[in-house]
Amino acid sequence: MFTGLIREMAEVISFDNQFLSLKAKYRPNIGDSIAVNGVCLTVVKVGEGNFTVEVADETRSVVALENFSGQVHIEPAMQMGDRFEGHIVQGHVDTIGTITKIEKRTNGTDFYITIPTKFLEYVIPKGSITIDGVSLTVNDVDDNGFRLTIIPHTMKETRFGSYSIGTKVNIETDLFARYVANILDRREQIRKKGWENIEHIQSLY
């Protein structure tokens, strides 16, 4: 589990679609979980000032691979007793979003991000969302996506300062929103099937 608070910006040494090697101050152990741009990956090799994580086939099919270059966000998994800040992040990317508009404001910068419609039910105004591993608050939601306001500190200390219109980003929606939506969906399925069918199925076990 993660919090969406970036530990540091690591530098990509190499990426061959299976193994991603990073230069960083943080020194993990082999087998540790670490989020890279919001993707939970396992450390398979540790060197002097660098480490390597493995990117599985399933992961490659759902994340923005083009962002595994230059600098990337890293966050080690939480340990028992750590302070809990940000929000609960699993490191499981739901979908890829696209930045469609950027607007400068007096005390921040607004980013408009579109995502596939089927994921919008998990995005809640004033709720939490993770963008490339960064825990953020959703300002508002429309039919195509949502709007975020990024403060100057976050712009300076994360990849957001380099994002432009058309940039693809990893999206992890709020864990609790997904759970609630799943529960409601299952209740509707049960209602449609009818309790008699459910009781019949239960009697078979």
C-alpha cells in the first residue's frame, strides 16, 4: 500500500519493456514493492546508487510506458508505523488519462484530464485520485474527465512541471469509490436474478 506522496524523483537508466533500471538516493531491498509513476513494481536487483524493477506483461498493457524515461516518481510501500498522509493508494493503474488543457491560475495551475467514460463513476468531485503516483484532489468532473489544481510546490517537485497538452498519465481512481460502485453493481445483479435463484445456488453448496 502507498499514500501518493512522492519520495523522490528517480532517473531512468534504461528500460527494455521488461526491466526498468533507476538511479536514486533511495536504496530498497530485493523483493520490495515500490511505486514508479504510480505503478506498483517489485525490485529484482540492487546496485550502488541504483535498482531495477520488473514490469510484467499485464502491467505493460495498462500503463503509459512512454513515461518510463527521464525522471520518474518513486514511492516505497508503507511500513507499519509510518505516518499516513495522502490517501490509500494500491499502485494498481485503472486506466490512462490524457491532459487536454492547462490553465495558469494565481496560486496554481489547472489541469484538465480526459479518461474513458466507464471510469468516470469512480471519480468524485472533492474526492481523491492518483495521477502518476501523486495523491491529488479532484475539483470537478464532467462528461469526459475531470479538473485538478496543482499548487506551485507540486509543480516544482514532480513531473507535473513538464506535462503538456497531450501527455498521457497513469490514473488510479479512489479505492473506496471503486468498492462502493462494485457493491452497488452486485446488488443490482442480484436483484435482477431474483433471490429465489440465489437461494437455489446457495442450496447446491
